[in-house]
Amino acid sequence: MEESGSALEKNVADLTVMDVYDIAAVVGQEFERIIDQYGCEALSRLMPKVVRVLEILEVMVSRSSIGPETEELRLELDKLRLERIDRLEKEKKHRKELELVEDVWRGEAQDLLTQIAQLQEENKTLLTNMSIKDPMSEEDLQRHEGMTERERQVMKKLKEVVDKQRDEIRAKDRELTLKNEDIEALQQQQSRLMKINHDLRHKISMVEAQGKALIEQKVELEASAQARVQEVSALQQEVARLRERLQGELPAQNPEEPLPQLPSPAEEALCEEESGGLDPKDPNRPRFTLQELRDVLHERNELKAKVFLLQEELAYYKSDEAEDEIVTPSPSPSPELRTRSRSSAQPESGIKRLIFTAIMPMVAAGLIPDDPTLQPIRCLMSLV
């Protein structure tokens, strides 16, 4: 009760699955008290709603138990993706600028080449004219020297422009190479982070599965212990009733003889402990001691845990192999099939088992008579 009270007093953000099961145990005890006082009809409508609320609380608490490291990795991965998109946009813009520069350079080079071709044609015509005419005069020589000087200046200017544009293109190529190296490094870092995130999710799923198995085992043990306590109390009541009947029958048969003193429950327990409480001729007597049975159960639980871990590792390796293969996209199933598969894959909650095992052992022990009034609770458990 102290643990359940502390679970109810906890902050909502600090609740765990164990706290939810403690709260469910407290609610089950309150249901038992109400059933003892007013019967099962008083809770026939309330119990399914309470069970549903506890199941929703269990799911929400299990969802909120994901560690902050996964959230940080996801944020960092989103940041890297945004940086990659920005770099790709910058690279596209840079390529467009290079294409524009190349187009301008090609246009200027084409203009200069056309000018050179025109000058060469003019030079040829002048040479042919000079060969036909008389020897050149001084004015013609000066004009020819001026034409050659202009051609030299044009060629020099063209060479300077070509060298300048070549240097710019080399610088742009180096910058583009550096950008590509940065992008490859970011892609490698992204793949490494994705692999780390996948491993963390796998470990978290394994821990959650182990925790659920332990919680279910704890609930079963608590329910069985409660059933044992109720059976013992029922047997004690039966022994007390038989003792009273025997004390009432003995004086009626022989009032003169002194009443034989019946052994107390402590003496009976001591005698049972000394004699083992077992008939050696009983064919149904246990063949093992309590310690041996505990050892066998402990060994069984360890083997179950090892088998579970091996199954998880096998599923993990199978999923890795399936990711390496090329999988063809399958058509998405209908919404009805998705809801049906989700409902069939949802594990049975431990709250139902806890409440059911807390009430029905009372019927088996005789504390609650097995009459038609218990039919609603059986229907209720089947509906839940």
C-alpha cells in the first residue's frame, strides 16, 4: 500500500509502468471491497472503463520512456539534412554561375576570333593588292605597319582575357572539389549517426521487452501469492468451524468425560512442519523440496531470458540482411486490414490479468459463493 500511495503521489512525467501496475493493484483491492459490500452488479459498468483508462495510461507511460539521446540524435540528423540541402543549393547556384561565365567567355572568344579572321582577310587582300601595284610608298608602308600593330594589340588582349578566364575556371573547379569533399564527409557522418540510432532503438526495444516480461511475471507471482493467502484463510476458517462443531458434539455424547484439548494452529503447523505435512503413502505428494522447486523455476527463467535474447539477435541480423537486398514496393493494405493486424498484434495487458486473478480466486476459495450473481463479472472479463 505504501508503494501504491507513492505511485499516486508521483508527478505525471515521472510515472513508470511499475507505478501503473501498482495503481491497478490498488484499484483491484477497492473493487474487492465494493463487491464484498454491494455485490458484482455495482461494478458491471464501471470496471471496463477503469480497465481501459489504466491500459491507456500504461501505453502513454511506455511511449514517454524513450531516452533523450534518441531525440538529440534525431535533431542532429535533421540539422545535417538541412545543411546538406543548403550545400546542394549553393552548388547548383555555383554551377549556374560557372555556366554563365563560360558562355560569356565563349562569346568574347568568338568575337575576337571573328575579328582576327577579318583582319587576316584584310591582310591577304592588302598583300595581293601590293603585289599587283608598284612598290609601296612610304605612306603605304606606314599604313601596313599600323595594321600589324593593331593586330598585335588585339591578339595580346585576347590572350590576356583567355588567361584570366582560365584562372577563374581553375579556382571555381578547386572550390567545387572542396564542396564535394565536405558533402561526402557529411554523408558519411549521417550514415554513421543513422547506424548508431538504429542500434540504440534495437537496444531500447530489447530492454522494453525484458521489462514487460518481468512485469508480467511479477503480476502473475503476486496474483498466485494472493490466491494462496486466500486459500489459507479459507482453510483456517474451515478448521475453526470443524473445531467448533467437534466441541459441540463431544459434550453431547459424553458429558462426564473431560473435553480433549484440541491442538492450537501453531501446534498443528509445528507438527506439519516436523512431519513434513505429507502422507508417505499419498501418490499425489510432491517429490521435490521447496528449495529444489525454486532452483528449477529460477533456472527456467534464466533459460527463457537467454532464448529471448537469442531470438532478438536473430531478428536483428535478419532485418540487416533484408535491408541489403532490393525489396520491391508492395501495395499498401486496406485500412481494415491495418486495424485488424494492429489489434491482433497488440499484447494483452497485465491489468486484466491482475484484476481477474484478484477476484476469481476468492470464488475458488469459497469466500464468495459461486451463484448466478457472478455471471456478470465473467461476462465483464470476457468483454474486457
